[in-house]
Amino acid sequence: MKIAIVILNWNGQKLLEQFLPSIIKYSKLKNCTIYVADNASTDNSIEFVKNKYKSIKIILNTENGGYAKGYNDALKNIEADIFALVNSDIEVTKDWLQPIIEEFENNKKTAVVQPKILDYKNNVFFEYAGAGGGHIDRYGFPFCRGRIFNYLELDNQQYNNTIDIFWASGACLFIRKEVFNILGGFDETYFAHQEEIDLCWRAKNMNYAVKYVGASTVYHVGGATLQETNPKKTYLNFRNSLFTLTKNLPKKTLFPVLSIRLILDGIAAIRFLLQSKPLYVWIILKAHISFYVNLPLNLKKRTKNNKRNYYYIKSIVWQHFIKGKNKFDEL
């Protein structure tokens, strides 16, 4: 199988300096090629790669279209069986590719795979963006094995198996090229955040499998492009979550679930107001306005196969904040 490791870059020279060496060192397979896809950077990222790493192929996107459009544009220029979409702030480990390649070779219905993602800054803990595999509750709130909201679990090898998951983290996501093309790639209206959840949900609606392979480990810095408290990140998360629900929920649950989710977002806005964070109240309102403006378009994007629920049937908000459940195994 031909593997293309594609690192999306935007003004990330320091990250490339720090993390490219591990990817090069531990990805020396015969049919593996490393690419840096640049989203119209204004720093010296590309000059650095050209001068330092002659073997790395470079793709120059004409604009910064974010994660979604950035990868869509770049992957059109790459021939491979498997795309490995790797953030520029990921450190990989020895033999990280082999277990994932074996999963693809042994299971033809496996379309998307995620490795174990640990925290680069404190590597005994799982990392926020993906951890031990992504899941989602009935109201569209994502969580992971090893991470529920901001609670991170210690890695005690408890999630070292291979299992079906709901979504794979965009920080390190493997996908068959054929499936990526069938799905039409990422939804570019997302720009960034939760586009991988939408992609995986659409894949599952077409009866493909999304897997977590715990025998492969990477370390992720997280927040290197948009910090957790960045208002734009908050806006994109609220808005894109509503987009994803609209596009993928079964018809019979679509409007009941959306109605409750909008109410829960309102409660979150009240919480921000009580915390003297009026900016975030406006951000949620802005996200809801965009949701309504884009509702007709997102309804048109719905697939014919979205008849099944794959999500965690309970409310993760209730389980975590009210019932005090912090670990995935407690759910």
C-alpha cells in the first residue's frame, strides 16, 4: 500500500523544525512519501523544508483555506492508497505506521483510522484532541476514550486495543484515498474544527468503519494554530457542531435533537455571562445566526443513508457535569 503522510502547514516553521525529524526517522517504509502542504504561509517554512529536507515533497496551496480546504486542495495532487493527515505539532514513535497499515490490509471496510494520541507536554496523559478514539453524544457533544470535556485520563494502557469509534481526530487521521474521494473530502464551509467528525459520520452513513488502533502511538502538542480560549475556535466549534448534526442525524431525530441542542447552547451562553465573559455570549449568538443562514444549504447536503444512530445515546453533559463521571469506562 502506498502511504502519503501529509502535513498541513501555515506559518509553522518552528513546529516543522521540532517535529519533522521524528516523522522522517520513523516513517522509512518503501512505499511511504512525506509531503508538506503549505497554506500560503508568510514565514520561511517552505524555504526551511527545501533547504533542510530534500526528500520531502512540497505542495503550495494558493490560499489559507483552513484545515478543510487546505487538505482538499493538497490531496488532489497526491497519488496514494492511504492518506495520513498529520498535524505539524505531532511527534510520532517507532513502528507507528505498521499496526495501522495492518488494519487497512486486513479489513477492507475500514476507511478511517486513528492512533493513540498522548499529550506531548505531559506524555503520561491522553491528549485532548482525539485521545483514545472519538465518540459523540446524542446532542452533538464530542468526547473521547481518555478525555471527557477537559478531564484527561492517565494512560495506563487501558485503551491499547483496536475498536470501532465514532470519529478519528484530525490531528492524526488515516483515510483511504478512494473513500476520501467518494465522500467529496472535507466540507470546506467548516474552515477548521469538527470537519473530521462530519467526515467520519458521513463515512459511517455509507457503511464504512472508523477504527482506533491503540498499538500505534503519537504525541500531540495541541492548540498550536488556535488556542483553546481563542474566540474564533469557540465560534467554529459551536457553529460546526450544529452543521454536523443537521447534515447527518436521522430524519426522525433531526429537529428534536437540534431544538434541545440550541437550548443547551443557550444555557452555555448564560454560564459565560455569569462568568463575566460577554464576548462568548456574542460568539454563541453569532454561531447560531450562521447556523440559521446556512440551514437550507446543510439540509441539501444530507445523505440518503443517514437512518442509523451511531452516537452515545445519553447526554455527556448530564453524565459529566451532573453525575460527575470523568472516565470513559464510567459511562
